[in-house]
Amino acid sequence: MWILAPNKKFIKQYKSLSFDLQKRVDSALVELVNSENPIKLGDYKPSLKVYAYNLDKSNRIIYSVDFSNNIIELRRVGSHKQVYGKD
């Protein structure tokens, strides 16, 4: 079992999402917490040294994993432009 550690940016972006998208994010977070290896659920982004979990065609969760402390650090959530800062 993993511990979720959202940063301030993630919390702010999460609150601005639609109700339906928040529900999808919640389901994805449950899947991440219960997985044996959360990095297998995301695509590695070497330029940012993070993983991206795709919620749908245009929305994603950006996170990193601390294996020594069993923590998933939630960095950003939302559209491509919101999480990467570009289109």
C-alpha cells in the first residue's frame, strides 16, 4: 500500500477540475495506491523525471515515486497544457 503526498500545485489544480474529472482522478489514485508498482501504470517522462498517468485523451496525473518510504508524490493534474505548461 502506498501513501499519497499531493503538493500545493496538485491540490489547487484538483479543486479547479470538473466534478466528473475529479471522480476519474479519485479512481486513478485508488488504483495507484493499491498497485504493487505504481510506475508501471504511468509513462516515464525523462525530461521531467516523473510519471504521467493518462486519465483520458487530454488529462493526466503527474507523479513521482519514493520507493524507500512507499510514497507517491502527486505533482500536477489536468490537461496537457496545465501539467506541462505547453500544448
